[in-house]
Amino acid sequence: MQFQKKVVAVLSWGLVVTWMALIFFLSAQHGEQSAGLSGGITEWVNEVVEQVVPAAEFQIDEISFFVRKNAHFFAYLLLAILTLNAVRRSGGRDWISMGVAFIVSVLYAISDEVHQLFVPGRSGQVSDVLLDSMGALAGIALYAIISRWLGRKRKTNKKK
């Protein structure tokens, strides 16, 4: 049983590193490449919005901004969830594990924005670090809520 827990912990950290590598890869794209990826997603979102709310009038720049900022938020929401899970699988508990997950996520967000300073056509922005941090907080809160709900459900099932 102990071996299985160690394997799960290692795999959990592997997911964290893999997600960080994907963030790094996406941040390493030149400005034109990044804009192309954002543009494709923006067009898809625009098509969906037009089908759902045909009378709505949005500027493509508004949708593009929304897509790019949501990408930051959700990338770090997932990073924090993966990191918190890895910390917990490694024996971390309670508020300390949440703090570790938050600090790791914020430090990675900072390093990511510094990294973008050296990528042609990209820039590092403090506002993106703040947005990433909010995503990380949301991810930690979501993880905590789901964990608590599952814990209560397990207790209820044990009593039956």
C-alpha cells in the first residue's frame, strides 16, 4: 500500500511538471504565434456567441481580450489544483498545503512573465501575475470545496 501511495505522489508531481512545461511552451511562442493561437480560439468563441445570442454585438478585440485573460486564469487555476493535489499526495495537509500550492503557482506565474520579457513580440505584465494568482486562489478554493464535500460523503457512506 505504501508503494502505491508513493507512485501516486510521483505521478501527481509529474502532472504538475507537465502542466508547467505546457505553460512554458506556450509562453515561449513568439508574439505572432501566440496571436495566431489566440485568434483561432477567439474566432471559435465568436461563432459560438453568434449562435447562442445572434443579436449580441461584440468587437473581436473584446472577445480576444476575454479569451487571453481567461487562458491565464484557467491555466493557473489548474496549476494550483494539480500542485495542491501533489502536495497532499506527498503528505501535506490543511492550510500549509494550500499555502505551498499558492506560493508555487505565484512564483511560477512571476517566472513565466519574466520569461516572456525575453520572447520576441511578448511582454511580461504584473497584471497577468495578479490574474494568474486569482486563478490559483480559485483553484485552491475549488479543490478545498470538492475535497470537503467528498470527505463528508465518505463519512456518510461509512455510517451506513
